Amino acid sequence: PEGKQIHLVPAHGGTAERLSSGPAGSVQWSRDGKRIYFMGADERAGNIWALSLKERREFPVTNLTGRRGSLGFQSPATDG
């Protein structure tokens, strides 16, 4: 897929692991470190997505496709 991807690099260095299966933007870690939230891009634009680090699975958090308005350039709050 085209666009920006989410990768995870070990703190001690090494090979980056691609985590996202599609384009992503405005990445934000959850407070507990178990998920990464991001804005969908390109064909996934207009929704917020989450990526479970344990399961290495992405899923939409919002279902706004086809609705009026836009999320703009925001990141989800991680302070509860």
C-alpha cells in the first residue's frame, strides 16, 4: 500500500517491523502502551483506527465514512 506506514523498531536497534497494513497518519500511543491510534489516510481517510500491538491487528474506532464533516488534523486524547 502507498502512503505512510507504522513501523516498530526495537529500542536496542535492529530491523524495523511494519505494523500497519494500510496508510496511516497522526500516530498516538495509548497510555498503557498496548495500542497505537492513528488517523486513516488515503482509502481509510476520515476514520480513527487502532492497532493492537499484542495481536498485530488493526481495526476502525470510528465509522464516519460518507458522513458530513471531517476530523481535521487531530490526534485522539490518551488521558482517559
